[in-house]
Amino acid sequence: MKIAVLVAPAVHPVSGRPCAGEADLAALALAQRISDQVDVWYAGAADDAALADYLARGATHIHTLALAADREVLTALAEALQDYAIVLCGARAGGGDGSGLLPYQLAEQLGRALLPDVLALSKSDAQWQAVQALPKGVRRTLQASLPLVASVNPRAATAPGWSYARLQQGKIRRKAATGVALAPVVLEPARRARALVAASKLSGHARMQGAIAGGEGKSAGIVVKQGDSVEKAQVVLDYLRQHQLVDF
């Protein structure tokens, strides 16, 4: 059974240099546990040095679809991965801005089921069974028939340690590919962010008046500074009766 593992360069949090992504390494280790026919794929404009860490961590070779930085990788990957029974990838890219949508878009493009955030994958009768990681340590079992796509949680499996011998023996095989041009991306601030910015421009007095306003801000509240505790309590009671919050 042939398995494809998708990888992409990540960014080291200390040095800022390209390195292997944790989730992609977990996907590679998981694939090697369940099959001896594992191919590693990358689509994009990264150079050999940015991908070399995957060779040192267990990939015998990497198939690279050379695409310009302004080209979309989904179509090129879908064409290359048609014949693989299982496609594994990390849940999210480890470098740059990533939405985490690639596994979902690829599964839709290939017409396959998607098993998201997988911790373990095994064959059960005629189907494949996956353990999915949920928030707060909760686990759930999913099942799907081949062929399928799965995004792998970084805690799914431990990849082999870094090896200079594997780095020297591994090969990166480049293949020219033509992808669709990326759609222009327009970034806009969220509506709530704009509202918070507008609110922050108000003076302290205006914010206080808004905080003590009753109803929908049509009538202002009363600030009682004079009088003894009985008189102040009477003001509070009158307010509660006025707004029908008490019935005595």
C-alpha cells in the first residue's frame, strides 16, 4: 500500500532558519509505522537546504513539485497524489501564515474522506480506524474507507533523530509543475477590532457616563455622594422599584 506524506519547511523558533515541521515529522513517522512504501512530497518554491532536515529525520527521498511562490499548490498536488491510497500531512504548516485548510481542500479535490487531527491510524476489518485528538485531552475514534486523507497531530508519533548519514544518502527529486495563480488576498481588520479602537478614543468621562447609563443609554444613572447610608439605600431602592426589579 502506497502512502504519500506532504511536508513543508518550518521556521526554527530560535535561529529563524528553515527546519522540519513537528506535525509533518509526526506524519512521516506514522506513515513509516503502517507501510514500507512511503513517498514524501513537497510543492512550492523552497530550495534543497530548506527540505534537507526531512532527509536527516527519516525521509529517503523527497519528490518536489517546483512551483513559483505566486502559484497555488492544490491542483498540482491533487494530480500527483491520485494513485496513493493514503495521504498524510501535518494539521498546519510550521512556517509563515497558514490557514490549515489544505488537508480539507485536498480531500475535496481528490473526492476522499478526511480524518482530521489524527493521533493513531490502524486497519480495522475493511476500514481504517483513527484516533482523533480533541480539546482538553479528549479522544474520539473515526473510521473511513480507502482512499483517504488524514491530517496528523504533532503528538501522533516520534520521528527518528537527526542523522548526517541519512542526510547524505537522501535525494531530492525535482519535477516542474504548473499551478494556478494565487487569488489576491486582502487583509482587513476585524469589525470588533475596529469597534475597540473607536471606543478607546473616548474620554474617561464619556466612558463612565456610558457605563452608568440606564436602559439603552437614553437616561443617565444617578451618582449619590451626599447623605447617610439610609438615604443612599433609599435611592437604590427607588431605582429598583422604578425598573420593576423588586415588588415591595
